Amino acid sequence: MSWQSSQSIQFLQSSFILKFSITLFTLSLNLACQDPVEQKCNQVCDIFVSCTEKTLKQTFSPEIKKQGRLSCLDGCTTHNSDILQCYDQVGDSCQGFATCLQQMDSLE
């Protein structure tokens, strides 16, 4: 291998490592800067969509899942205290989550 080829390979490797490091750093900043309520709402809405499919015994299309998730996120970020309180109490139990939300709704 010639000296120039060796230098070119080293440059490409260094360039790749630098780009990869910058990408990882940027991703970690995005995750670290995400609002804690938003992070929790994302978890809750994933569970909500999954539980809805299980309860209705249907598999939704990706578009329906996306719409349901967006509606859930909108509701969660607006009324997060009740929704997140239920999530904290029952975790990812579909029945427990639904029951808790119904009870919260009847208290209002």
C-alpha cells in the first residue's frame, strides 16, 4: 500500500470517528434536554396505544397508531397530573391504568 493510500485511509477513519462522535453527542443532548413530563408522556402514550389495541383486540395501522399517540400526547401534556399519577400508581397494567383514569374522571 502506498504512503498516500495509507494516509487517505487514516483520514477517512478519523473523519468517520469524528462524525460518529458528534452524532452521538448530539443525540445525547437531545435526550438530556427533553422535558421530564414529555418523556413520561411518551412512555404513557406508548402504553395507551398498546392497551387500546389489546382491549379492542385489533391491530392498528401505523397511521392510526400515530394519530392515537399524538392525541394522547396532546392530552397528557395538557392534563398531565391525572394521567401521570395513574401511570405512577399502576405502571403498564392496561386494566389498572384504565380503571384509574375512569376513577379520576368521575372525581371531577
